[in-house]
Amino acid sequence: MSRSLWCGCFSLFLALCSASGTYAQSTASISGAVKDSAGGVIPGVTVIVKNDATGTAQEAVTDADGRYQVTALGAGSYTVTAALSGFKTAVAKSVRVAPGQPVTIPLTLEVGSLTETVTVTSSSELINTETATVAATLNSDQLTRMPTPTRNALNAVAFLPGVNTPGTNRDSTINGLPESFLSITLDGVSNNDNFLRNTDSFFASVTPRQDAVEAVSVTLAAAGAQVGGGSGAVTMAFTTRLGGNRSRGARTSTTATRVSTRTTTSTSSITRGRTRSS
């Protein structure tokens, strides 16, 4: 095989891997209905969904029923803005989106100037009314605050409901199912260690670090096709952080005990002896 053909095949392989990772991170959605103060639906409202980290935005317009939907969103924090002439602008900040999970954000527009802004303090609905999926999610803020012994994000999952840890975290099971029923994915790609899956399933081939994970979602029932990447009754999907428009990072430090050395008596006496002889 010529060098140029090999380079072409390798480039195609990297492109396919990048596309699959991007798709896996972009399966969530934000939707809802826009109404006025009296509860009537408002069509034609411009809704902008902006990623707080990257600054990228997607735009949608409410239909005749006053509903909007923005799809292909990655996990992270978003700001939802609804604007229409003759009404105040409504803004919902810090809307958390989990991997592959739909989020419903209803908005209410008040009569007033377009330059006036009404900040919505309510979060998304606590109950997922869009799909039958049963899942528990930890976002990046929760992961970094977890009191875990190491930076392995798998240790934080042990705090979720349904996780039974009889010994160490690597002995954990979910919902009492055998360890082989657990599937671990990283950006939509299987991350299970197939050699240890039957006896040590709480172990990933590539360790997901807490400061590198945007969110982890544990799907307990009715997993949709958006989970992908593995086969199992329970799916643990890790999504890594995307790049942002601001410099950020994390620093870890260890404390070392400094041991001071002393000159022994024998050495000092030898030194004095040499001084006297000279």
C-alpha cells in the first residue's frame, strides 16, 4: 500500500471517529411553549438557545401552537431567550442539558418594550414528559464537588440512587443486576473492559476524569437510540467537555513532607581533624 493511500485511509478513519463523537454529544434538545400573561399561546416568537461555554447559538420560531424546539444540543449549560415586538424579552439562564435528554422550558412574555428583559428563575421540569427514559444525571459542577478518593468520575456514580456498593467502588452493581449488564460509553463509544466486564464492570478502559467530563447520565430503563455505543440493561454515558471561548483549567497539588539533613558528629570531627593537621 502506497504512503498516500495509507494517509488517506487514516484521515478518513479520524473523520469518522470525530463525526461519531460529535453526534453522540449532540442528541439532547430544548423545547417548550411560549405564552402571554393570560395563558394564550404566541406564534412567531424568535427563540435563541445559546451555549454558555462556547457562545454558539441556534434559533427557532414558535409555530401556530406557540411551541418551539431546538435539537442537536450537546451536554452543558444554555441560555434561552424569547423575543417578539410588543413584548418584554424573556430570558432563562443556566439551563442544564444532560446527554441525550430532552429539556422542557416554558416561557411567558409580558406586554412591554422589547428592550425590557424578564429573567426566568425557574428551571426545567423535574419530570421528563417527553420520553419514557428513566435516568439519573450528574453535571460537571456536581462531579467536581463530589468527595471522591481519586479524580476518576466513576467513583461519583456510586452516589446515585440504585447503585449498591458492598465493598470498593469497583464492586458496585446497579439495581441489583449482574455486573455484565452494565454498559459504559464515552462520547457514544463503548468504554467497557471486555476482559473484566463479567466480574469487574465498574471499570473503564479509558478513565473518565472528573474535570474533563461535562456530564454523566445513568439510564436505568427505556434507553433510547441516542445512548448508543454499547449493549446493556443499564447504560452509563459519559460526555466530555467541549471547547469554550474562555481559558479555563484545573490544578491539583500534593503536599510533600520535607526532611532536613544534619551533619553527623563523625564527619564534623574528621573535618576538625583535617583543619588541625593543616
